Amino acid sequence: MRVRRGRSGTAGALVRGAGARRGLAIATVTLAALLGATSTGLAVPPPPPNPSDSSIDSAKGDANAKAGEVGRLTNQLAQAEQKLSALQDDVELKQEQAMKALVDLQTAQDEAAQAQNDAKSARQEADAAVGAIEKARADAKKFAAASFEQGSTIGSISAYLTSDSPKDLLARAQLLNAIGGSRLNAMDRLQQAQTEKANKDSAARKALELAQQKQDAATRAKGTADAAQSAAVSAQQAQAAQNTQLEANKNSVEQQLYAAQAKVNGLQGQRQRYQDWLAQKQREDGERARQAALRAAAANNDDGGDDNGGGSRGRPSPAAGSSIEAVIARALSKVGMPYAWGGGNGSGPTRGIRDGGVADRYGDYRKIGFDCSGLMIYAFAGVQGLPHFSGYQYTSGRRVPLSQMRRGDMLFWGGSGGIHHVALYLGNGQMVEAPQSGSYVRVTSVRYGGIMPYATRLIG
């Protein structure tokens, strides 16, 4: 019985052992199949392009050169604008001088016309005085002749002989003397009048000459002023044409700069994607090695024990730029929001504050909105706390040359007096900003006039 039981027990053990081996084999095959399926699911796609360091450096050099050229053209344009403004001022001055010359010419012409009329009247009076003198002289001669001719009623000897008495004779003599004296007095007065008229005529001619000289001088001054005004206008127009050409050149080079920066960004993006692919491939290689170790352990496990050593499958990090896109999304969500000086914090728009000047005139202290640095505070609230001052924000992160700026960088404007404005770069030559009092948060093209040479990067 014991033997039978023993045989029976041994047979059962053999059966159970064979069943266990068959189960282990099935489990091993199943695990291998599962691991093989897992390995297939983790296959890495073909590698993306990996640009060389030299091509990236070359693209950066080209972008730097274009940025330098934009800066040079910006400076030239600023100088040209200053010159154009000075020429415009000169045109206005020449216009005023031409107007003065016109007024002076009109005055001189009026004075010349008056002097000519005065000279004409004086000449007519002098001519009339000469005629009167000649007539009086002729009358005197005629009277003198008549006084000594026989048969004359007045002035002849018969006028004395025919008198009735000595008294009558004396009266007639006095009458003749009176008549002769009055004529002589009249001639004296006429002679004096002729002299006065001649003096007036001479003075009038001199006045006319002087007025004519003034008119000639005013005419020359008017011609000179007109010529100066025409020259100033020509210079201003030529400068305006030069400014237009400079602006066109600057815009053209800016477009080239955008293209060069886009090329740099594209190459750097390719390099980043390649590095991401490489990291994923390394993770996959590690996972394959781990799975191979699991398969080996399963094949050597005669006890059919469970394998609890498997870890969780590795997951790639979030796509590059996700945080940057969140920052940009926050900034763009406030496009159209009013500008309010001192407004904005990490939670959103706030009421502006008084500045005692421009902001107060626009009523910023009554508005809910952002200023330029307040908008940056809100955009980067999930990344880093920023002070409410663009000058401090300029030094709040890693500074990179403008030729290397990329989407999500902060751009700044300023000069020797310090930083005065900040905006968020969107890529492709665009940015989002809160410009100034009276305006709204907007998307616009990057302005290179007065821009600082570095962008500030808080992410990446």
C-alpha cells in the first residue's frame, strides 16, 4: 500500500512537474511575446536632421551681421530724420524771410508810387509858377511901354498934361506909381513862388530817386529770399527722398534679419529635435536592455515565480517651448486691454496709479489695465516673479544678443538714461506690448530704433 501510494505520489509529482514545466514554458512564451510587443511599440522613429555646428554658427554670424546693419541704418535714419527736421525748420524760416521781403517790396512800391505822384505834382506846380512869372513879366513890359507911349490913357505924358489942377496931377502920378509897384510886387511874389516850387520839385525828384532805390533793393531782396526759399525746399525734398530710401533699405534689411533669425531658430530647432530624438533613443535603448534582462530572467526562472522588478515605462519630457507658449498665451490674452501706468500684477490687470504728468492727463489712475512691465509680470507669473520696473526686468534673466533672440524673450528699449520700455518677442519680427498712456495692449512689429543690444531670456 505504501509502495502503491509511493508510486502514485511519484507519478503525481511527475505529472505535476510536467504540467508546471508546460505552464512555465507557456508563461515564458507569453511574457516574451508581450515583451516583444512592448519593444516593437517603443521603436524610435528615424532621426531628424542634425545641422552641424558650423552651419549654425554661420547662420548666427549672418544674423549678427544683419542686426549690425539694421543698427547702422537705424542710426543713419535717426540722423537723417534730425537733418530733415532741421531742414524743415530752415524752410519755415526761409518762408518767413520771403514773406518779409514781400511785405517790404509792397511797402517800397507804395512809397515809390507816392513819391512819383508827389514829384509829378511838384513839377506841375513849378511849371505853373514859371508860366505865371512869364505872364507877369510880359504884362510889366507892356505896362512900361504903354506908360511912355503917346496917346496912352494910362502911363503916357498926356495923363499928366490933361490934369485939371496940380492936385489932380499928383493923384495921377501916385496912381501910376501904385500900379507899377503892384505889378513889381506881384512879380517878386511870383519869383519867390517859382523858387519854392522849384525847391519842391527838386525835393520830390530826390524822394522819388530814394523811393526807386528802396524799391530796387526790395525787389532784389525778394528775389534773394525766393531763391533761398526754393533752395531750402529743394534741400528738404531731397532729404525727404533720402529718408524714404533709407527707410526702405532699413525695412529690407530688417526683413533679411528676420529671415536670418528664422534660419538660426530653424537650425537650433532642428538641433533641439535631434537632441530630443537622441534622448528618446537612449531611453528606448535602455528600455530594450531592461526588457532583454526580463526575458533572460523569465527564461531562467524554473520556479515560475512572478517578476515584480519591472519599472514604469519612461516618458519624454514636455515638448520644448510649452512653458514659453503658456507665457505668450497669457500675454496675448490681454491684447486690447487699456494701458494703465503702474497697472498689472501676477493675477491680471489692476488700477493704474498717478504719476503727476502724462499718465494723469490720460486718466490712467482711473483705468484697469497694464503698463509695459506689468504685462511682463502677468505673462511670466507661472515662471518667475518679476519686479514692476523694466530696468530690473532687463537683468532678471540670461541676456542674449538680439541676433539670437527667440520666441518668449523680453526686448527692451532705453539709452544713457536707463531702460524705459519692455515687450515680449513672438518671433517673425513681431512682439506684444503695452505701449503708452492712451493706447492698448497690442501686437506689432519689433522697433529697432533705441532697442537695447540684448534680449532677456527667462526660459530655456
